[in-house]
Amino acid sequence: MSAPLPAQSRQSALIDVARRLGSARDLDELIDHILMRSREVMDCEVCSILLPDGPHDDLLIRSTLDPIRRNVVRVPKGKGIAGEVFITRVPVNTADARSDTRHFKPASDKSGLVTRAMLTIPLLGEERCLGVMQAINPNSRESFSAEDQDLFETFGSLIAVTLMRLEAQKKAIIEAEVRQQMTLAREIQASFLPSRPVSAGGVSVSTFYEPASEVGGDFYFWHDAGDGKILLGIGDVCGKGLPAALDMARCTTLIASMTHQCAESALGCWMTTLNKRLCSVMRAGRFIAINAMLIDTVSRRARVCSAGLPLPKILGADGWRDLDMPRNPPLGIADHVEYKEKLLPLGLAREWLIYSDGILELTNARQECFEDAAFAASLTRSIHEGAPVLQTLAADWRAFANGASYQDDATALVVMDSTPPPPSRLAFTCRAEMLKQARDFIEAWCVFAGLDDKASGLVVLGCDELLGNVCKFAYCDLDGSGPAECEVVLDADALRICIHHCGKGITNEDFERLTLPPSQGERIGGLGNHVIREVFDRVDFHVDESSSVIELVKLIG
């Protein structure tokens, strides 16, 4: 045997390695240097470092021995002395590894090394084991001493600290790359969102948009479609990160390029075409949920199409409620889907709310879901306090999260119709030549309520017939002339017209007799009464000592 390496030389080598560890930046280069100098520190034939590799924590051997350096040699999890030390975190110093039942013979066979004494130590970092190191076959002595073990453990602790530092640096680099990717995705996302609101005919749009901690695929849009039409809505692309942002960019670009087609067709047909286009360009398994509205500020009608998102809500006299409308699947899944829409009068509501499922799915630290009760409570609070609904919703949503990370993007869009209504009352003298004034008054309200041309014409005709009857019969003793007043109220589901006059009135029973079918008795009323009965969903006559009131109700929506 050769003379043992002087202690001073071993300590000098250890100090040199410590300096190198402090400046190391590359793991592979560091391991090669560790293995080269560790033989000097331990004054042994071979040194190896075994680090976990793969999902099953197999140990990959890196060694100073040439056969091991040229080949990939793994120790399965829990196998050999190294596997035991990795699990137990307890060093093993054996004088004869070949006779140790824990020895992993396949590794020795691949190396061609005759293993005698072996010292195996864990590389401990905080609360976990980073790997193990082995010193094999000491020079000039039969086995590794207690002093050798102390020195090797000191050496191992320096290596463990360095491994943790390199791991932290690698993690920081990865996180920086992710942040850069997220920043790019956010920039892409923001560049495709509207920067200026569009408004026309008294209709305005406001939004609440809260991106998640990771970039998702929520977006909102509005476009001037021409001729007083506005195309608007929100969308939610499946997935997160840069792929979702790119899908969002693709979809918003398509929507913008196809806006003119929307003005020329029904919204459902337009969504069907958009779906076919998306199916042709999106990867399998990806999809986009969209709720869209096409508002015609001239005819005051709105077309709504819901595809994969919660149903829109409208604000009526009884508070916020879901629209009763068809549900369609998200876009980009199947190109044969025919999308269904709902045509509604714009006057059905003064506010329309469209929102993504990120609003509902927010979960706080107590595992409560915003959808359970907080959402409805927030909408109700906005009504009671007279505050803008998005202002209240945003404040309540963020307060509910209470610092918890968002599971998904949250987007809400409110359409407000601030078009001033026609005067609610018209007082006039009830005689034939003055009825045009009443017809124009009723027609203005039909347009404001968003009734189509046919429905508007019938409502005007029904009111004209009824006022003609007032002139002819109620004021028959006054040469068909007398005071009258029309009052109109538009609520969430009906156009209500009240006609007040001071002439001779009739009751509901009288009206029933006037509109009896011929098979049930002698017809005493003209066809005009039957028009009134058919046009309106409810007709109610009230008579008192001084005046008479006729209430006509036309349901909308």
C-alpha cells in the first residue's frame, strides 16, 4: 500500500473545493470538479455522486470511474446501500461491501470495479435528501475511519448547500421565464381588448375585467356594426398561459373581421359561421365559450346568443333574473352546430349583464364559492343602494377573495340603455280629428319598447279602435268629443297602456258580451272589439262615478 495522503494536503483540497463550490454556476461542470477533487479529499480509488432522476427517484450515478462515466447507470429506488442511505438519511461505513447483503451488484458489474470498503453519506438539504455520495476503496488503508467519515460529511454538507443554491437559481430562471411568458401573454391579451367604448343610440357598455394570477383566455369585445347596430360580448378560451392568449387573439381578430357579416344576418347564423371558422383553425380539444349580443338601436331590438357561458341576466322590476333563452355549446368543438339566438326588445330591461364563469367560480380561503350566495347578494345590494352594478360587483368579488389567488379570469359586461323614453302621458280631446296625436304617441312607445313593425302596427290599430269607440259611444251625448288621457308604463315584461276618459264607461262583463263569438249569442260589438281582444294579452275596464279607465297590456320578450 502507498503512504496515506498527508492531512494538510487533504484539508487544502477541501478548502479549494469549497472556493469552487461558492462560484459554481453549472451543475454538470460542478459535479465533474467535485468528483475529481473528492478523491483527493478522501484519498480513495473512486468517488461517486448519486442524484435522484425521474419521477420514481431512481439514483443516477456520476463517477470518476471511466466505465461509469461512459454509460448511464441507475440504482432503482431503495436498492443498494445508496438507495437505503437516500431513504434513511443515515451514513453507512462498511469495510467489505461485497459481503454486505444491501450491496447493489449490477452497478459493480457494469463498473468492473472490485469493491472493498465503501463509505456512503446522504447529501442533506433542509428537510429533504438531495442525493448521496460514495467514497470507495481507500488508499493505503483497509477501511474508512471515523475521521474519514467526519471529513466526508463536512465535504458533503458543502456540496448539499451548493446543490440547493443551484436548484434555487434554476428555479429562479424558470420563474423568470414564466413571468416573461405571462407578461407577453398579458400584452397580447391587452392589445386585442377594446381601448375605447362604443356607444350609439343611448346604449353604453361598461366592463369589469380581473385577470387571474396566470393568464387565462377571457376577453370582451364591442364593434360598431353600422346602421345603428352594435356587436358586443365576452368570451372565455379554454386553458391558460400563452396558448390561451393566442387563441383569444385569433378569435377576437375573427370577430372583428366578421362584424360586417353580423349586420347583414341574424346573430345565430353569424355565430354558426364563426364556429365553422374556429373549428378549421383551432387544435382539437380546444374551444371558446362566447355570449354575444347584437343591438339595433334604431329598431330597439337585441339579439342574444349564449354559447357555453352562464345565461345573461337582465334587470327588471323584480330585480335581476336570467334570460329565458336557448343554450348552445362552446365554439370550436363541432362545425355542424346550428346556433340558436333569442330576439328581444331592447326595452325589456334598462341593464343587461353578461359574465364569465370566473365570476361564479371564485373560492375563498374558507372554501366558499362566490356563486353560492354572494353573487346574488351583490346584485341585490347594487339595486338597494342605487349603485352601478359593476362597481358593487367588483368590490364584493374582490372582498370575497380576501387575498386568495383567483382560479380563473373574471369578466363581466353591462349594457345600459339610457335612451330617454317618450313622454309617459298624453292629454288630448277625444274626437276623430285628434286621434292621430294619440296614434303617434302609442307608436313612439311601441318603437321604444322594441316591438317589431307588425306588433307595433297591431298595438296602434287596437288603441285607435278603442279610442274611436270612446269618441263614438262614451261621449255620444257630447257629439263625440271629450277629454281623454293616455298613460304608458314599460316594465321588464310588458307595455302597459292606460286610457282615462270621463264619458260613459263599460265593464269587463260588457266587453265580454261585445266580443262573444256568433255561436254563443247575438254579436252586438263590431270587429274592432275583436281586434282589441286579439292584439292585447290583457284588457281591463274600470268604471267609477267620475271617470273610466281602460288598461291594455302587451307582453314583450
